[in-house]
Amino acid sequence: MSVHERKERERANRHRLIVSTARELAETQGWDAVTTRRIAERIEYSQPVLYSHFRGRHEIVGAVALEGFAELTTALRAAVPEEPAGRAAVVALARAYTDFAERNHALYDAMFSLDNGLPFADEATPAPLREAFQALLDPLVDHAHPDEPGLFVETFWSALHGLVTLTRAGRLPADRAADRLTLLVDRFVPRE
């Protein structure tokens, strides 16, 4: 192994360490606790080393968000059968989405609530975001207007996000979350 390969491997390991430390801090203490100073102290590197990987906190949040989108895609794909079939697939998709958000508060915030610098619905949108959107689109595409499937999915996703956000904030009673999810799916994919 060459010196260059070793240094690249060490750099990649440091990058992963920074991201995992930021995520751990956010999960245990909230995103306000995630600062470059605290990350540097935890991983025992100087702040300039962090800045050689990320220009600032928002890029670290973006790296955490990218991990989140990859994990969300995995959760959605695991919940929906290989060949999405009607309403059952959409119910499974909606439950998987809300379950993911409920299990991963800090991660979900990095993905959707915090400044993460990631472009959505743009040519520059990173692959993990596109793949997560595709995982939402696949089970819904047969129910969407043929000319606007993306718009249909964006609206469904917005409704899911709204339910998650309002429930987490205590604006909607959590004990009725399943009923709201059923109502939402019924509006987008009527019972046969």
C-alpha cells in the first residue's frame, strides 16, 4: 500500500468519525450541542482538521442528512414488496416513513429541518436524496396522474412530513397518529 493510499484511507476514516460523532452528539444532546469545537474535542483532533473536511457545521449536518436519506431509502424499500401492489404497499410505505421519523429524531431534523446545504428537486440533488424520493415514488406511481407523478408524490410526502412534525411538536395528539395515517392513505389511494 502506498503512502498516498494510506493517507486517503485515514482521511476517509476521519470523515466518518466526524459524521458519526456529530450524529451521536445530536442524538444524545440535541443539535445545539453539535459544534465544531465539541466534535474536535471528542475525536481528539484540532478544529482546523475538521475544517479540512467540512467548511462548517451545515456541511456536517448535510453529511449526517445524507446518511439519513440512505437509511430512509433502506427502510422504505424493506417495507414495500419488490413489486408494489396497490394500497397495501402505500400503507406499508407510510408506516415505514413515520416509524423512521419517530425512531430517528435528530437524524430526521438533519434531513428536513436544519440547514444542511443539500439541494432538493434540483439537478445537483445528491443521489441519496434522489433514491429516497424514488422509494416514495415507486409504490405511488400507479395512483398518480400520469403527467405529474412527481407532484403527486411531493404532496403525499409533504402530508407525511406534516403529520410527523406536528405530532412530534405536540400539536397533534400522538394517540391518533395511526388514524391520521389511515385517513391520509385513503385520500391518496382510495380503498378498492
